[in-house]
Amino acid sequence: MQPNHRIAIVAVSCAVFGIIIGVLIGWYSHPTSSAPAEPNPPTSDPEISKQIRDEIKAENIELYLKELTDEPHIAGRDVDEKILVDYIRGKWEDFGFDVEVHPYDVLLSYPDQEDSNLISVILDNGTELYKSQPSEKILDDSQISDKVVNPFNAYSATGDTEGHLVYVNYARIDDFLQLTRDLGVNPAGHVCISRYGRILEVPKVKIAQSYGCKGLILYSDPYDYTVPWSGVYPDDWFLPGTGAQRGNLQTLKGDPLTPQYPAIDTAWRMYENETTLPTILVTPIGYDDAVKYLERMGGDEVPEEWKGSLNITYRLGPGFVGELNNTGKIKMHITTKNERAITHNIFGYIRGEVEPDRYVLIGNHRDAWVFGAMDPSSGTAAQLEIGRSIGVAVKKGWRPRRTIVLCNWGAEEYGVIGSTEWVEEFQKLLSSRSVAYLNIDTAVQGNYTLRMGAGPHLNELIFNSAKFIETPHDSEIGDGRNTMYETWADRSPKDSADPNSLPLISTLGSGSDYMAFIQITGIPSVHIRYYYDTSIGIRSYPVYHSVYETFDLVKDIVDPDFRITKSVAQLTAEIAWRLIDNPVLPLNCVDYAARLWEDKDIFVQAYGQLMSDNGINLNEFDYALQNFSSAAEDMQTRVKNVNIANDIELRAINDQLMQLERAFIDMNGIGNRTNVRHVIYAPSLHDTYASSAFPGLVDSLFDIDSDPDPEKRWREVRRQYSILLFHIGSAASTLRDVVPVKGYSNY
């Protein structure tokens, strides 16, 4: 890095820090989750909320999306780091926000466009057959750009390797256990091929590497990304055979070279060979290429549940049959290289009038693997329109009670880098002052139903907010479901057997920028998006991270009139307004207690007998949750009776509500995952998208019956059980009134 660049980064970092400081200063029964009653009129002005919602326009969202997706905008390159940074900064300034741009110097990864990643079959004489396509086929004019980066997996090892081919299904730990224990195939020393889906590519690679695979080929099987009754893009949104899914292979989130600390100019950096980045070759291919290798494989036929939808006999391997028997091996040629680059976060602020040192953050990332019309640009367009509508309300005289912070993140696709670096840099300030973080990311992942993830104490807020948003489906209005809440409850109920079921809200794992807020600082978070009908069997929206994720895909197929994206923006704005303006924070601790009981019951069904058989007293779990539930109920009673005219009393109770999530943070991390700290909900060790309840305890119990040293493993189980019970008791103590201090002991 040149000295003048270094000085510039330090200067901007100091400026941003100055802005942040200057602008922003300032007894036993299972409780039941509270069903959302009609929301009480807030003491703040509901007309402001209506004004903000009504100001959000579908035509503006369409315009923003068209501009955002004009060119591919991968992180670290000029379109994303200059053109779009200037575009978003300019818009926010026009909307009336104070704006700052904050750079980080991070490790990114790119393929060599002149020497593409390739898969082939190589014969003993060196002849290469059945080469994979280096790029995706252009199917319409919307994909034409010289800035399209060929399919790759960021942070793959580089080089060439050869080996016999082994099919490993979805490359989950259960798949490898079945392959080696039941099916008699050892993948060590071979090249493995895996379907995308079920788990993220990160654990696939980590597991394959641990089983000794020399390389891993990832492909999207039509079983997971198409349906029999419809065509593929551009006729429908399903994945064509040349489509390949890009993605990153980071085990730890954030900049790989500066784990736990921000990638600022003064940072100490690891060498790449000291990191947890993969040591094997990895690349994605389309199913048109994958079938060339899969149809020639030898070995036994795979189990029924391992079969995809290609018109072949799926076999385990290793190796090939027919003309390639004993002469053909898979060759992987991977040229992906890592390099340092600057990525930028953008922040827009409107200072709160009453509580300026309390922040409500609304975030979305900016970078995309290619055009990114759905991920993330549908979210960016929604965020821009939320910002404009808030700006209009402020210009008309609204003075928000708390400070509003719009956050636009860089390099999310590389492992939520931009948001993680910022949270690492300002975690002390954010932990003490942040009310909540609302994450949009991909606002539209389909057009069927709302899909939400959140901490349980946010559920009531979300339900009540959704009741104020008109459903985007005309057919639902005709059937008497006029609001987003009613459509959501009908199409995505928590209990499909109960006609009066609440809608489903999941807890949060990983996969987007909320992760750092939850896992590093314990800030209550919400993840908002519209989703597809999962009953059709696909694993994600089909053209995810491919060249076919264009503006035309959204405009022609997914959300033609942009009513769905508008509804997501309105819901986000409504949730935000209630957090910004309600004197008492709308966080329900009783709902958190109810969810803990549910998760405990599920855990006991899975592991209770095993733990009891090994001398672990589960009554202690019940006692901890009784203690927490009692504290939560006391807190909600005090919330109902708080004197909002007493600033000190109001501030005290809001601080307790804010700090509940923080009480579940273990600064030592979960196992060896230093930046995964939430002992109640964290990414599953084997699927970084999914959330696992009681992750440290569940991880310690995984496949324990097969461990060669069971005594050591059960000692770890007891340790994790103790850690969990401690944190539940600690959280209960944060909810108690000032006196008495009541902990776990029942003396």
C-alpha cells in the first residue's frame, strides 16, 4: 500500500469515528408465547408511521434496481467500490442524511479470467476430455458485460490436482459418515463431487477436507433447482444447465487476515497459511457439465435418497467405467487467487432528538457476485426507498426520538466482511448503545410469503407491524386476507395443523450481515425477506449467485410491479419506526422465555435420555428456565406499569430490555469459534445458514457414541451444560429490578 493511501484510510477512519461520536452521542409452568392482539396505539404519533409507509413507492424501487444492476458489481472492483458507493452516498445526502464512507483493507479473491478454472477428464497419455465450460452461456442480452466474473469459489486453493471421482451427495457430515461406514467408500485421496444445497458450501468444503479429499466439485442438481412442470431461465426463474453458483469458502466470518479485530491500517495481519482458508481445490460447475462426469462413474449405485434428477444412474465411484475404466481421472485446474483490496461501508445518520445515543440500524449489503438483482440489490433498492421516505418525514417536521442509522455494507458475499469489520471496530460503542439491527439483504427471494428471522423478544413487534401492511397479493384480498400478516399466517404458519397458528419466525444463524450484530455484540436483530413456496422442493431461489440474476428476472418473472419489494420496504420501515419512536422499547421478554421452553423440549426429545443415562441432571435445566421465566414475567409487568413521564425510570427499563440479548454472549466463544458467542442461538457447526439452539451443548453431543475417547467428550458436554445454565441465569438477573440481585442459587 502506498503511503498516501494509508494516510487517506487513517483520515477517513478517524473522521467516521468522530461522526459516530459527535452525531450519535449523545413458579413452574411453561409460559406461552403472547398471541398478537390488536396493537395498542403508541404514545408517539401514528400519523408519522402512516406517512412513512405511504411515501414508499414501487416505481422508485424499480428505478433504483435498474440503476443498481446496470453492471456486475463484485466487491473490491471499481463498479462496486466507486460507482455504487458514490451513487448511494449521493442519494442519502439528497434524502437529508449525514453520510460517511468507511474503508477497510481486506483479503478478497478472484478467478483468472485469462486462465479459467476448468474440470476435465485426463487420460494416462495426457489427453484431456470433457472439459467444463469456463463461463455461463449468455441466454439474453441482459447478461452481456465484460465485467462478468467467471464462476468460482472465493478463497479456494490454487493449482492442479488429479484423482478418481467420488460422489458425496450434499457433502454433509452425515453423508460422509454414511459413505465411509455403511457404503464402504473412502474418499481420501480422491476428487469428490457434491450437490449444492442443504448446507452452505463452507461446511461442505471443511468436511470434505477433513475426510482427505484432494478437491471438491460443486454443482447444482436439477432436483434442487428446477421443477418438472416448468422450463428454465429465461422462460421461468429455474436454473438452466449452464448456470453455476458462486460463493465463498470462509470458515470464520470477516476479513480472513484480521480475525476478531478490524482490518484498519494499523491492524496486525496473519499470513494466509496461518488462516483457516481451504487447502483443497474447489470450484462450481453447471449441471450440463456435471452430467459429463457423473454418467461415466463406476462403483455401486447410490442410495435412493442420494439420487438427483439427471437422466443417469447415480453411482458412488471411485473412478469411471466404460472407455475410461482405469485410464481416466478427474483433473481440476484452479487459478483463483487471493488479493488485498479496499471495500467500503456507507452510513447515513439522522440524529435522535430525545435519545441520540440510542441507535436503530437498518442494513443491507451492496456487493454482488454478478448483477445481483435479487441478492442484494432488491434489498438495496428497498433500503434506498426507506431512506427517502424517512427523509421526507423529517423534512416535514418529524423529529425521531432515537437515532436512525442506515448501513450499506461492502464485501458481504466474501464472508460478511464489511459489517463484521465495522462491528469489530466499534463493538464497545455499539454494544452499549444499539437498540436493534434490521437486515434486509435480499428483499425478494420469491413471491409467495413473508419469511422472518429474529430474536424471540421481537416477535410481537413484527406481528403487530405486519398487520399495518397491505398484502401485495390481490387474490388474498379477494379471499379476505387484507394484510401482510394475514397472508403470512395463512401461507407460512408456525403450526400448519392449527388454523389459528401464529406465523413462523425463525431464529437467526448466519448467511448475512446480522451475524456480527448478534454473535459479537448481542444486539437484537431481524432478517426480513419475501420467499418462494418451499413445498415445490427447491433449495434456494434457483438462479442464486449466477449470471442469470438480472433486472429482467425480477421485472419479468419475480416481482413485475414491484409491489412485493414495496411491501418488504414498508414492513421494515414500520418495525423501525416503532423501535425509533416508542418511548418503551417494544421487546417482549416473555416471548423469549416461551421460545426457550420450546427449544429445551426439542433438545430433551433428542438428547435427554442420553444425558440422563450419563448422569446429567436435567432438572437443573428446568430450574434455570423457571428462574428466567419468572424474571421475564416480572419485567413485562414493570413494562406495562412504567411511568413514561419519568425519564430515569423509562431509561432504566429500556436499558434492561436492550441488554437481555447481550446477557447470552460468552466472550470466550462457542467451542473454538471466537466470533460466535451467543450461547442460545448460533450458526450450526455443520450448516452455517441454520440456527442451532444451545449450540455449544449440541455440538459437544454430536456423534458422541462413536468417539474413541467418550470420557473426554462427556466431560466437555458437562462443561457446555454448565456454561449454558450460567448464561440463562445471568440473563434472568439482567431482567430483575434493581433489588434484590437474584441469581441461580435458591438459598
